[in-house]
Amino acid sequence: MQLLLILVLVAAAVVAVATDARSHSTTDARRRSLAVAETLAHSPGMARALTSDRPTSLLESHAEAARKRSGVDSVVVFNTHGIRLTHPEKALIGKRIVGPAGLVRDELKGKTITESFQASQGPSVVSAVPVTRADGTFLGGVSVGVKIASVNSEVDRRLPLLLGSGTGALALASGGAALMSRRVRRQTHGLGAAEMTRMYEHHDAVLRSVREGVLVLTAGGRLLVANDEARELLGLAPDAEGRRIDELGLEPHLTQLLASGRRVTDEVHPCGDRLLAVNMRSTDRAGDPAGNVVTLRDTTALRVLSDRAEQAGERLKLLSDAGVRISSSLELTGTAEKLVDVAVPRFADIVSVELLEPVLRGEEPEPPYEPLAPHRTAVGGDPPDGLVFRVGERVVYAPSTPQSRAVNAGAAVLLTDLAGPGESPIGHSAPYPAPGQSATYGAETRRLLDRGVHSLITVPLRFRGVTLGLATFWRTRPGEPFDEADLAIAGELAVRTAVCVDNARRYAREHTMVTTLQRTLLPSGLPDQDAVRVASRYLPAQGETGGSWFDVIPLPGARVALVVGKVAGQGLHAAATMGRLRTAVQNFSALDVPPDELLSHLDELVTRLDLEREADSDDVRITGATCLYAIHDSVSGHCAMARAGDPGIAVTHPDGAVDIPAVPIGPALGMGGEPFEAVGLSLPAASRLVLYTNGLLEGEGQAADTGLDLLRRTLAAEPDLGPDETCRSLFDTVLPAHPSDDVALLVARTRLLAPENVAEWDVPFDLAAVAPLRATCTRELRAWGLEDTAYTAELIISELITNALRYGSPPVRIRLLRGRGLIFEVSDGSSTAPHLRRAAITDEGGRGLFLVA
């Protein structure tokens, strides 16, 4: 369409130029013809030639020369009668001039004319000028003609140039139009006129119908566009568009914001009685005009709803956090403290949690609850400079207090104004007021009011219909007393807390039972014996009862077995398993076998017990238990030891040197595999043996290597401490603040029997040797000052040696040991052990060991 329009315009321009050129050529021909005619008519000799006898011969050459010089088509000189005296065509000389009659008459009357008409040479522009004497007498005239064809030929000669110019103008106009079109399409992103129209109409409709105010600002801070909503929100004048921002009459903070040009996202600003959410973005992107687009949204009503929704969200978040945090503890005190931590200050400014006394003992309270005298377990938010509530005190509430009413009704009680008359909401520290004494505690209430407390909610902690305690929430924040919505929140907090308190109560009861069971299964006292001085410590795991254990078992021959072990797991099963293993170790030690052999027996027992439990997939296995077993001989000073798993042992020599014996770590009990390996040490008197489970060394913030290094340094620093003092020192310095497991610790200081308290002889393998040996032993007893035991000793020695000689095999030896008791030992080379049996009435023998026992 644009090219067609350009073509029409260029064509019209060419036609107009051609027409104008033709017009100018005609006018030029008229002027030129008239000028030539006048020049010839007024030339000297023209009048004389006309009046001469041979005018044609005088004028013809002169006229022809003038025609050629001036470029006209004809120069005709005629007389008064209109007879041609000259003419380019000789045939027409002597003939009458032609033309319109009126023009011919005017020519013959001596008038000057210039007209276009059909002349003798065709259509021509003719100018006629009279020739006169000096007195004005008309003598004839000169007629000069220019053919129209000559005029047109001049125009036609110039027409190619004109058409070429037109064509060039058309090409330039078309190229310019194409370039302009491309630029416009680039600026309009390829949209056509119709699309631009639709877009404009659409954008205009959007600006007028959108519920948000829209402003378009220039980079210079002028308002370009403002829709109707923006005019209403900001109160803009009708002629606001085009004004500078500071001329719009806006509030200063809005003017400053709009003039800043910074990126803004949902900033809320007051504007009159409205709250406007303002967003501002720059338009200076990818060549777009620099400026800013601002959107305004009225959020006044939305803010009110948002505040309410935010409050509801905060309450839901509070309940969610309470459910997670309160349930994270299985201790009664810890559960109460978690409720306080959650509620202060998000829900209340002061919170007190009180539990009934039976709950603290792990028991279930039974109604009635009067007088209400709970134990204050946790308090939060109470200012330290003037405590109203004290943790640990027993509080007595009068029947008319909100707390008593809440417990009796089983529902929360709300007081929105504590300044009003009524019973004190704070209660009274035990003991309860005596009969006749007022139960109204105005002083305590006044202290609450002095600290700004103005409202409270007290709610019983009930679970399965049983009241376990109560929680009281207090507020001091101005202008925000508790309301009915807060009452529901307090009820939800109380429900969650009551469930966790009941769980903690049950756990405390079971933990007490398991701990009691474990205490009864551990040694209640360490046996007296001559081999070592010994002390022990046991520390349960935090919140749980573990399976660590220890034992001291006297053995024959002034020996003693020292044992520490650990059962995997915690709780009742661990405690019961620990007791079973301890009993098994005591029974196996009666066999008087080496440590590695005893651990093999214990490993077989654990494997057999676990096989018995394979049918029950839910039962807990014993496999994985650990044990360290050591035997110290106070006669030889030899100490043999072996271990299953990783219980540790350290040895402190009398000079203070600390050694960690390289006892091979055998597989845990029940795992099978390689046999256990025992090692032996020779310990002088006053050496210290320290047996422990790994809970002594490692825990939160302390690795096992660090704990072992502390153990070495502690033992080396105080080599003279007794067993009990050593236990105390190790717990003070080595034990982590939070051990990873329960701890069993056994410390023994070795003793050796003096050589003068040991007597031994080889016995010839002959019954005749019994009497001499009996006499020799009697003399030794008298030397020791034990004459009173001589008769009994003779009987025992006779029976033991006789049995060894009769039923055993050589070599036979006898040894007497004097310590806190007198020990007789007889050994032989056989591998069988003697055992008691009941002899029949008719049996002649079999009563010797019975008499000795």
C-alpha cells in the first residue's frame, strides 16, 4: 500500500512537472517571438525597406538571418494589405497572411498581438508587431512564429531526464519507506498497525479496569501515565500527567520513594488513611525508554486479615513446636521445662508448671486433689530481681483459687483482670495455712500486680481422665490480656504436655525399676580376701540403664578374679542379661580354669542362649556382649588375663609407671571365630589394676584416645592413691561431661603373701608318708602360733593326702598358706577334680571330703 501511494505521488509529481515545463515552454515561446518581432519591426531600415520598390529583396535575407539566429520557426514581414513580403517558404511570399479574422484585422490595424493559432506552418505561437513611420503611419508588420511542435519537442527532449528523476525519487522514497518500516517494526517488535491498534486498545482497557494503580514515570521524574485507580489512591489532579513528581502533592515519603528510582517490592507505605503496597521497576531494558513503572495496591483490609492470619499461623507454629520440643524429653523436669521454653515469650510472659507429688514418684495420682498441693517443677519468665515463684517448692492452693477450680472442674480457667477482688492466684508455699488462718494472700497478689501481671490462664494437665498437675500462664505485656482464643491454645499446650508428662512418669517408674534391678544384680559389697584391696564405681547412662557390670570373685589358693563386662543395649533386657552373665562367670570361675578357657565357656553359653531365642524374632540377642577376666595370685604375684571385646585395663607399678597391657582383643561373646588368648604379667605388691568399660573414656566432645591419655596422666600423677581414691580421681578427671554409655570401673591394689606365710612339701607317692607329713605340718602350725588348729589340721591333711595317694597320680604336693585364714592345698597329677558325694550306710569309704567340707 505504501509503495502504491509513493508511485501515485511520484507519477503525479512527474506529470505536474511535465505540465509545468510545457507551460513554461509556451510562455517562453510567446516572449521570444514577441521580442524577435519587436526587434525586427524597430530595426533601422525596416520602414524604408517597406516603402521601397523591392521590399522582398531587401528584407528576405535580413529576415531569414534573424530567424536562424533567434531559433524561431518563421519571420514574416507583411505590408498594409496583409501580403507576405518574406517567409521561410518562398512559395508563400506574396500571399496573404492567415489566421483568425479578428487577429488579422488587428494586425492590419497596426496592433501588437501574441496568440496561438493555426498558422501557415501549423499550430504556432505568433507575435505580430506593426512597422510605422516616425509620425506613426502604419507601413506593415513583422510576424514571428514558433511552432507548437517545436515547443513540445523541447519538452519531450527534457522528458527522459524528468522521468529519470521521477524514477530516482521513486526508488529513494521506496527505500526510505522500507527503512522506516523496518525501524518502526523493530521499535514495535514486529507488530503491524492493526496489532498496534489492538494493543493500544487492550492496554488502555487494562489500565482503566485493573484494580491496582499504575504510574509510568520518566527518568527525569515526570509523570507520563496514571490510570484511574492510581488517581483515586493518590488523589491526583486531572492534569497531573506531565508534572514533576514533587508537584503532585503527595506525602513526602512517597515523593522521596518515587523520585529515588530504586527497585521496590511490596513495600507498604501509608497514604492518608490507606496502606499502599508499592512495587517499582525500571523500564530501561534493551533500548526501552529510561524511566520507572510503579504499581500501587490498597492493602488496608488485607493487612487486617493478614494480621489475623499471621496470629493464627503463629499459634499453629507454637503448637507444632510444642509438639516437637515437649516430646523430646523423657524426664519429668525436662518435659515441664520444655513447655516453659516454648510458651515464653511467644504465648505468655511468665509460666509455671506444677506436678502432683505422686507423679514425681512415678505413681498415678488419685482424686480427690484437696488440698491442692503440687510441686513447682519449672518456672520461666519470672524476673530474677524479685522472684515470685521458686522451683522446687511445694505450693498449696486454697479451694477458691483459679488453680483449684481448674483442677476440680477439669477445665481451664481464664482471668482477664487480676486487679479485681478475689482469691490470690499465686497460692502459698507449704505448709498449708492452719485452720482458722486466712487463705487469701493479698501480699503475693500485690507482688504480681506490681510486676505488671494483669491476666492469667490456668489449665490442668490431664491424661486419660487423671490429673497430673497444672500449668499457669501469666501476661504482663500492656494491652494484650488473654482472651478466649488464647484459652484454646493453652488447652492444646496442656494436652500435649500431659501426654508427655504421663510418658515421662511411666518412664521414670520403669527406669527406677530397672535401676533397682540392676543395683541388686551388681555386687552389693566386695568380698574380703587377701589378694587385693579393691574399690568400684558404676555410673548409669544418662536417662537409661545400661548393661555394664563388674565383679570380684575369690578363688582358691589366695587368688582373686577381677571381672568387667558390657552387655549391648539398655533398659530392662540389658540389666537382666548382665545379671545372667555375671552369674555364669561366677559359676565358671568355680571350675578354677584359666581366663581364656573361662571366656570360651562363656562364649558357648551366649551362643546357646541366642540359639534358644531364634524362634522369637522380637527377642533381643545377647551376642555382642564383652568381658575382661583377670586372675591375680597373691602367692606368686602372677596375673593372667584375657578379654572378649574391648573392655580396657591399665596397670600402675609402685614406681608410678603406667602400662597398658597388650591384651589381645578377642571376638565379642557369641560371635565365635578365633579362640581367646590369655597373657600373663608379674606384678609386685602395691601395683594397681584398673579395669573399665569404654564409657569412662569417650563421650560427647571427647574421643577414646583423648580419654586414654587422660587416664595415663591421672594414674601417673597420683601413684600412691588407694583404690577408692583412685576411682574418685578418675571420675573427676577422665570421665567426660556426657559419657557415651554407662560406666563400670574396678580398681585393685595387689598384695603378696610373705614367704614366711607359705609352706609347701613334696609328698612321696606312698601311704606310709602320710604320718610324717602330718607331723611336719603340725610343727609348722605351732611355729605360726596356731596350736589351737592343730587337731583339725591333722584331720584335714590326713584325708586330703590319703585321697590324693589313693585315687590320684604323682606328683603330689601340699601347701599351707597363712593369711586372714588358714588354707590347706593338696594337688596331684591327675586331671580329675574331687567332688563330694553322699556315701551309703553300707559303704566303707567316701566320707573323707564330706568330713573336710
